[in-house]
Amino acid sequence: MESRIEEDSIGKKEIPAGAYYGVHSLRAAENFQITDLNIHPRLVRSLAKIKKAAAITNSRIGLLEDSRAEAISQACDEVIGGAYRDQFIVDAVQGGAGTSINMNMNEVLANRAIEILGGEKGDYDVVHPNNDVNMGQSTNDVIPTAAKITTISMLEEVVERVEALHEALDEKGDEFDEIIKMGRTQLQDAVPIRLGQEFKAYATAVRRDRRRIEETIEDLKVINLGATAVGTGLNADQNYFDIVTRVLKDITALDLTQAEDLIDATQNVDAFVGVSSSLKTCVSNLSKIASDLRLMSSGPRTGLNEINLPAVQAGSSIMPGKVNPVIPEVINQIAYHIMGSDATITKAAEAGQLELNVMQPVIMYNLFQAIEMLRKGLETFVENCIKGIEANAERCEELVDSSVGIITAISPHIGYETAARIAKRALDEDRSVREVILEEEILDEAKLEKILNPYEMTEPGIAGRDILNEEEE
């Protein structure tokens, strides 16, 4: 294979002649074989947008020749469009605070710009990766900015999926509003509740999750571009410093603002911790909902069997006809993974030292993976589970009738001590509360019917109180 020789401060190295990457990228690819995953495609696009903004700005203020700036901008547009993806060869997790990611981009853009201008790859007198493509920049401002732009674009899709889940749960709440079932606390019979009320509660929790995620997006719009190495803006022309964020804002169509305190914005990555925390909170709610669905659909003959989940695939290689709640199960697993990622992100953010956090590659790796898993999990949860849930109304009614939990509604009318005794006797004799009360002639059947109106037992107030009071008057 033909090759070219490139040289850096470490020494000379052979590079494949056709490669757009250069010596720094190849050394990094050899040093960091960690995840077998290269730079996330969305991060590549975000970083190319930053490089385009920098080239346009440096040209506008007279620091970069127009021909070079135009060639770099064209190369950026090609990368943004998906070209040269195989040329981004460095591992997603690496030492160096993301310098290898930055240099991989600088080298690809430089060599493509050289080619556009009629030169040969590797002839950095035409366009230089550092002097031209990286002009006015540092890894320490472009990588955090690229990470924020990437996270925003990914989170916007998650917000759409969260809203779709909210709507699906809310619709099920309306559909199941008339179905009375037994509520449970600590997995024991409590008092009646409507199945629709449960699903409405799920929808309410998911709506809060959407709000939390949206709030973190606003924090991500504050960037440190122009800060260069430590936040002081060293090597960035004042005019570049003043306008580059506005140029990037136009390119990305995002409402980006330059941080007021660029030293803080370069030192600290707490915005990513905030995002991760909102995702962790979201999946803790989703996992709880998924576990509830697994319980309510358990059986079908020997479990609760209050709802039917859609049958999406056969459940066993040995038990014919078995269907498992595989969609809620995968939501549980996604939740556990994201909770673990949150721990990694939190620790990596805390590990920043003095003027820089060098752990940003592992933060990005875990955060992007968490967001993608959540987005895909939400989609299958809505389409392959929530929308197809059916209620077993007769089974729900049967469980209410057989439960001693309804004694709570009767207690205000007969007293706590009497109610407790009735409940114990019903359990000991395997009889219904209704039977025991009628046998002991504590209440007559007409009054008992009014007290045990299922719908009244799922609303505030004492069941049957108003009707009974009217009769007594």
C-alpha cells in the first residue's frame, strides 16, 4: 500500500497515501483501542460546524486567506453531510481531554481542503491542521462546545419520544377510567382505585420528566467557544472572540450564547451532570412503570392478570405458548444501564482538576450512549407495549370483590376496631367482607351497596356518607 511520511514532535510516521487523517490521528488510534467505537457521528458533525464557524470568522476578520477559508468551509460541509466518516479513526474513549478527536477533525479537514485547492494530501504548506483549521481554537473550547451541540440535538429527539409516551399513557388513562381495580401498597391489598387513575399518574410522572430534560437543554446552550486553553482566550483575536459564537449560532440554528465566565465554563462540566441526572430520574420513573406493568400482567392464570400486554414474540424455547413482558423488561435494563452511566459521568465531572476536566471523552461516551438507548427504548415502549395494552375488567372487578381492602371504605361507618375484626375474620374464614358484615347484621344490604359503590371508593370523601346521612335524616 502506498504511503506518505508525516512528522510531529514525536517523530516520523508512515500514513496511508489516500488517508485524510494524519500522524496525530494514527498515533491516537494505535494508543487508544478501548471501546472499538469511533467518534460518535453526531459529534463529528457538531465539531465540523464549529470548524466552519471558525474558518468563516477568521476569514471575515482578515486572519485567514479567503481561498483557504472557503476550502475549509467546503470540507466542513462535506463532513457535515456525512462524507469521510471512515476517516475519523480515533476511539471514543481516550486520554488527552479530546485532543485526538480535535486533531482527527483538523487533519481530515486540512487534507480535504488541500485537495480542493489542488494540492497533495500531507502538504500542510497549503492548509495546515493547526495553523489554519484550528486557528483561534483549543481542544479545551471546541470539544466541550461540540459535546453540548451534540447533546442538544440528541435530547430534542428524546423530548419528542417522552411526549409521545406521555400522550399514550394519558390516552390509556381515559380508556381505562371506568375500570375499578384493587390498589396495593407494599404489594398488599389496600383500597380500590381506577385503572385509569394509575395510568394518568404514570402520564403525570412522565410529563415531569420531560420538563426536567427540557430545562437541562437551556444550560447546554451556554458555551465556552473563544476560551481557548484555560478560559483566558489566549491566541484568539479579539474580533474572533467577539463574533465566533454568533457565527456558530447561525450555522447551527441554536440559541447559543458565550459564557460570561469562560474560565468557569472551561473548568466545569456540570451541565452534563445535570443532563445525566435528568435522564437517570426519567428512567427511574420508566422502570417503575415497566415493573408495574409486569406485575399487573402477571400470570395470566396464576398472577394478577389485570391487564394484557401486546404479544410481540414467543417467550420460551421450551414452554410452548408462553409470552413474556419483554418490552417492559428491556426498559428495566435500559434504566439500570443509564443509572450506571450517571455514576460514571458524575465521577468523571468531579475529577476535573484546576483549569480543565480531561475526562470529557468518557463523559461524552456514556452520555451519548445513554441518550440513544433512552430514545430507542421509549420508541419501542410506546409502539410495542403501551398502545396495545388491554384491560381485563372482569378480573379487576373479581379481585376488588374478593379483597378485604374494601373494609377501609366501611370503617368510617362501623368504627376502626369493628372493621379490623371483620377483616381478620374474613381472611381467617376465606370469606368476603360483605358476607361477614351481613351475617353479623352490622349493616343491611342496601346501605352496604351504597357504601361499596366502586366509583365512590376512588374519589375523595367517605364512600356512601352523603346517601346514608340523607336516609338517617
